[in-house]
Amino acid sequence: QQQVKQSPQSLIVQKGGISIINCAYENTAFDYFPWYQQFPGKGPALLIAIRPDVSEKKEGRFTISFNKSAKQFSLHIMDSQPGDSATYFCAARGGTSGSRLTFGEGTQLTVNP
Amino acid sequence: KAGVTQTPRYLIKTRGQQVTLSCSPISGHRSVSWYQQTPGQGLQFLFEYFSETQRNKGNFPGRFSGRQFSNSRSEMNVSTLELGDSALYLCASNPSGANVLTFGAGSRLTVL
């Protein structure tokens, strides 16, 4: 019940295209859903996050869509750029678990020029 | 503002040895968390410390331990190393009561 399932495992997109990564969770106690971006040799960096009381959050080219009833959320990267090539992780945090994050398996995104 | 600093960045150990990894959080951050990252298991939570107290612990054997000092710096120790302990160990810090975790670059441990 603590798992977060992420798909696809890898994604190849052309420059200017839309990248979509999906995540699903089971634990209804999760109350915070961040996305992290990781480049090789670096630690994950927070990209954007959402709480379950909103259905969408947009920051620049990055948008999270959240479907509470389906227990799913997704990351959309508009106008994808080669510099967006990285590994993306969705995560979830439970209400009483402190800062503990449960991560998805990760999606390796490649944006071709 | 300095980020989360982890040392050493790379290290090689042999089976049976022990290792200590260090993490200096962002100034003012009192919470430190540790995660293990491997290709097969992804990012797995190890433990969280706040004000020198372990607040949360993941599903790892007792060989994995940690502590936090009064200046919020944290160390984690792995004893009796196994080949499967080869991983990137990530430390993250966050301000009290905030959700945003800031990760360090990690310590890459290779066990031979």
C-alpha cells in the first residue's frame, strides 16, 4: 500500500514535443506529491509538487495533473528540450510519516534534437 | 547559500568492512533524511533525523545506522558490508515543518 507505480520506464521524445509520465498510488493518506528531476552524477532536485486538493498545477513548461478519485497523477513537459533529458521520479508523502518520501521507479527521458 | 554537502563522493570497500558517510545539511535545516538509490530498487528511504532524534526508519537491516549531531550534521554507518550495499547514498535536508527536500549529490559506495 506504500508503493508508487511509475510509467513508462523510459521515454524518447522529439524536441518540441510533449513528454508525459504517469504515476499511481494506493495509500489514501498520501497528502503531498512531488516530482524530482535527476541528472547523471547529481542528486534529485525538486521540480514541481502538488497537494490532492487541486487537480492541476503549472510552473512554466511543467504541469502536474492530479486525479484523486483514480489515485493517479502525471507530469507533462511541454515543448520538451534536449536539456530536459534526465531521470524523473514521482513521489508521495504520507500525512504522519514526517519527511519520508515513497518514490516511483523513475523514468529516463531522452529528448532528441 | 550552500547546498547539502556529502562526503566522501566516491568510495570503494570490500565485503565485511564498514563505512561511514557524512552529510552537512543546508544551514538552518534541522531535518536530515537518508536514501539508498540502486538501479534495481530505485530510491529507498533509510531514516530521518530531527534534532538529533531518529524520527522515522525504513525497512533496512540493523547493519544500517545513523545519527545526527547538535549542529544538524548527520552520519550514516553501514557495518559488515555486502555486495548488495553498493549504491548511491543520498542525504536530503529540509526546514522544520516544510515539505521540500533538498538532496545532496550523494556518496557512491562500491563494495567488492
